[in-house]
Amino acid sequence: MNSLLSIKDLHVSFGLGLETVDAVRGINLEIARGEIVGIVGESGSGKSASMLSVMRLLATTATTRGTVHFAGKELFSASSKEMRGIRGGKIGMIFQDPMTSLNPSFRIGSQIAEAIIRHQHVSTKIAVSKATDLLEVVSIPRPSESMSLFPHEMSGGMKQRVMIAMAIANDPELLIADEPTTALDVTIQAQILEVLKGLRETRNLSIVIITHDLGVVAGLADSVNVMYAGEIVESGDVEGVFYKATHPYSRGLLSCVPRLDIRESALHPIGGDPPKLSEKTPGCSFQPRCKNAIDLCETTSPTLRSSTVTGLKVSCHNPMEPSPQMSESI
Amino acid sequence: MSAPTSYWGSMFRFIARRLIIMPFLLFGIVTISFVISRFIPSDPLISIVGERQLNNPVVVLAAKQRWGLDKSMFGQYTSYMSNLAKGDLGISFRTKTPVVGDLIDRLPATFELAFTAMFFGTVGGVLLGVLAASRRNKIADHVSRLFALVGSSLPVFWLGLVLLYIFYARFGLMPGPGRLPPRVDAPNDITGFYLFDAILSGDFGLVWPIIQRLLLPAFALGWGLMGIISRLVRSSMLDELQADYVRTARAKGLTERVVFCKHALRNALLPVLTVLGFSIASLLTGAVLTETIFSWNGVGSYAVSATRSLDYPAINGVCILGGIVFLISNLITDVLYAYADPKIRLA
């Protein structure tokens, strides 16, 4: 497959005083044109850090290693000028908290138009009319009146639509959505996901969606990568991961999802805490919390390998059996 | 969500309400300054009749009657207030001319000084603050911190004297005190602002000397404000640069300069407006000292002479003027703030 974004052996670490925190520990990721890829994991698993590093928007305290090819261009070696052309031009990004992600002092219309003028070098008048069209695309009611609103005059869902409009203003090839629905009500979440889905249909947009909400991924993504402690522990197409996941962590995540269809099904939280990312252990990083751990897990770190049973890639010495019960629902 | 149509309406109501309150506030200011000046344990008669005549009961009585000092304090107060209602601030004991006229003559000089100082303070402070924030913990940051510390912690009269000593007395880089070079006539009195008058009357040879003489006193007066504003801008810039919308701006592909000077600075400037409103008060008090040191013939030096000779009408006149300036500048600040911060709607 002709991949649009190709991440190879990406490492991200933050210098935190004397400690170095290894937030991302060697991940590989391929994203095809028009594909929606989900990255799932709990807070601190490195999902946002890995995608921010693609945009080179990490704090200056971060160091990155590995390669990121976007449409054939290596991004870590690109000049800052080239990067500025890619940011907002070829790759759009939306963030978790729409409440704070828009500048409170400028009207939303001018914030969108700014992105258009920056990359398309058109007159203000044209940029404004394009921005108005974009508000229509993301289903904001009364687009031309809404152009002159300030962010505080809009609801969270509307602001996230504005963020999306801004991110797609220059017809990017890739949209990175970093927890786009986390700060929103459930009903609004669904609407935002519909908007994203629609964009893939109409614009053949590739989307990376970062979330800790499996429901979001289930409804939207083509393939899923489960991240734990800076590594991808399981990946594959969305149905595979939901029905046939064998990594104990993925299974743990799936059984954390509340279900309405099974009576008295208790939630099963994963015991323990994620490892400190400043410490390196020789074994599997999930081993201390893993019910399935064997002796090997303590000494040797597993690598991501294709499983012949499930067709998924899994990084585990002692994977679980695909659960028949899982496949009945979700 | 407030409709844009009601915006100017509410703004107008806000201004009107503040203007209505203003006379009451001024009434309080006048009363307090009247009482305080009367309680100073000294006699203004010396400045009216002169020391030699002080033992002559006829002269003293005549002077007391002439200036209304024979009445009780309450009587003096009521007659002062009734004159004030007519816009009459009385006649200065010292200059023997109406206080209103004295103030109008001297106000432009003070405004000239205070506005230039404010310009230095604001523009310099914002530039320094942005520089310090962008070079955080580097040499430029430390230099600007030191500069701010010196300006805001040393009293303005000391700064004025030292600047005069260094730039005028020692190295002769700057002209000495005064608004004009010695033996030079003031330009035609059109606005009272020498700089504008010189330009308006086509006296361009005077423009540079006038500006040159304005630089040192305005810098001495504005340095403190510059220090405060530069620290404020630095810290609020650093706060704003952490904000999510800055990351959004970068994600749009904007250059660091635009991210800095448009997105972050716009929000970082809001607290500066508040400080600016209050700085008017400190600029006015500072002007009193600066004008005295730099022989600046403005309201400040007028106030000093008035206080020295216990010139009641002049003292009260300066207090009223200061009160009006302070109230108006606060009103302007509030209106500007509402304009600059879209989240504030005046109610």
C-alpha cells in the first residue's frame, strides 16, 4: 500500500531535570491515503507525544529519534520553513480542548482566514469567503454570522468544529485529531465524529485519531494501534482488535468498557499503575500488571510480531486466547 | 451571546453612568483636600503680606478680609464651594491671578511631559518585556530585569538628578533643565504644547531643541513605568506562550514572529492596560518632582510652590485637576479594556 505517513522507530524523550522520560519508545506506524487510524492508550502512553513529534510541535525540552516520512519527505530533517509549510498546509491538527485552543482575542472567522492566507496567499476577501464555506462544511449554523463570533460566544462542540474547519482549511492530506471529543458531551462527540467521517468521504483525507475512548475508535477507525508505556503493543484492523485481541493490555482496555447488553457484568479495571517512563526495565513494560505474565516477561522485552492466529500484530510472550464472548458484541 | 448592536448601547450607558458619578467623587476630593490644607499648622499670611508686614495689624486684617481668611473654616468652605460651582477656583495667594488660568497655562507642559513619559514607559516596557520573554534566562533577559529593577525601585527625583548629572553636567550630551534653550522665546501659543506650537507656527528650528529637552525628564519619569510594564509583559507573555491557542497558531504553520507578536502579545497586553490606568496617578505625582528638578513650568512645579506658600486656592485647584485627570483616565482604561478583551461586556 502506498503510505502517506510512515513512522519508523520513533523515540521521543523529555529531559525533566536530571531524569529523562522516554515517552515514546520506538514505534512504527504506516498510514495510507484515505485511511483512518486510531491510536488508543491511557494517559501518558505516548500517543500525543508521538503525533506532536510528527508536527514537530513538541516542547523544546523534547528530543526525537527515528524517521518520519510524509508523502515521501522526511520531516525530522526538514527545515523549519518547510515544516511551517507542512503544518496547517499538508497536515492539519486539532486538539483535545477546544475551549482553550482558540485565541480568545480574535474572531473565529479571522482565525480561520489567517490559516488560509498563510498557505494560499489569497486576499482577505477571498479567505473570508473560503472560511465561511468551511464553516458550512463542518455544519456550523448560519456560517456568515458565525464568522464574527468570538470563541467565548460559542459552545465547546461549535469550537471544535471551528478547529476542524481551521485544520482542513488548506485541504491537507492528513488530519491529526488529538483526543478531539474528550472534552465534549457524548451527544456532541457523535456529531464531531460524523463530521470527521464525512471529511474522509468527501476529501479522501487520512485521519489519525488519538483517543483513550475505544468507542470513538470503534465507530470511526479502519485500524487501531494500542499503545502502552510508549510502545505499540497491539495493532491491526479495527474489527480484529475489538474481537480477537490477544494482548492482555488490549483485553484489559476492552473489558473496561461498560456494557449495557450483559447483566451484572462488572467492570474490570486494570490493576496497578503504568510504569515510570524514566525507568528502563529489561522485561515487558506491562509485566508488573499482567495476569498472564510468565518468567520470560520479566527478563526479555517482547517485540511486535504478526500473530498467525488472529492476523494482528502483537507484542507479547504469552498472549491470551481470542475470546469468543468478545466477538459477540461491540 | 450578546448581539453586536447592543454593544455600543451598553458602552454608552456605562460611560454616562460613570460621568454622572464623577461630580460626587470630585466633591469628596475637594472636601478632603480643603480640610487637610486648612489643618496644616502654618499661616498662609506670610506669603500674602510678606514677613515684614506680619506685625502690622491693619495690613493683616485687610489681607484677611481681602482673601476671606477672616471667616470661619466652614464659612470659607461654603464660599469656596459656591464659587467652585460657578467654575471659579479662586485667586492664588501667590501669583495673584485666577487659579483656573494658572492651571490652564501650565497644564500643557505637564501633559507634554507625562504623555512622553507614558510613551517611553509603554513602548519601551512592551518591547523590553517581549524581548525578555523571547530570550528567557539569557543575557537580554537579565539585562532587562536589571534595567526594570533600577527604574522601578529608585525614586524619580534621584533618577532625574543622576541623569542630569551624567548626561548634562558630566558629559554634556544632553541640554540642561528647562523646556526651552536659554534666551529663546516660546513659540506662538496655539495649543500650549511647545512641540505642536513650534510645528504649527512653522518654527522648525525649535523642534529638535524642544524634543531634546523633553527626553531626559520624560525618561526619568517614565523609567519606573517602563520597568513595571516590562516585567508584566514578560511574565504574561510567558504565560500566554504556554497556552493551547499558541500551539494551535503554530499548527497553522504561522511563523514564530506572528505567533509571538500577534497571538501571544495580543493577550499578554491586556493586563498592561490596567496598569496604565493606574500609572496616570503615579505619573502625576512623579511629575511634581520631575518638574521641580528639571525647571519644568508645569502643574507639578506649580503645586510645589503652592504648597510651600500654603496657597490654599492653588493647592485645592491642583487637587481637583488631579482628581479629574485620574477619574477620566480610569474611565478610559475601563472602556479600552472592554474594547480589547472581547470577553468583557460593560453592563
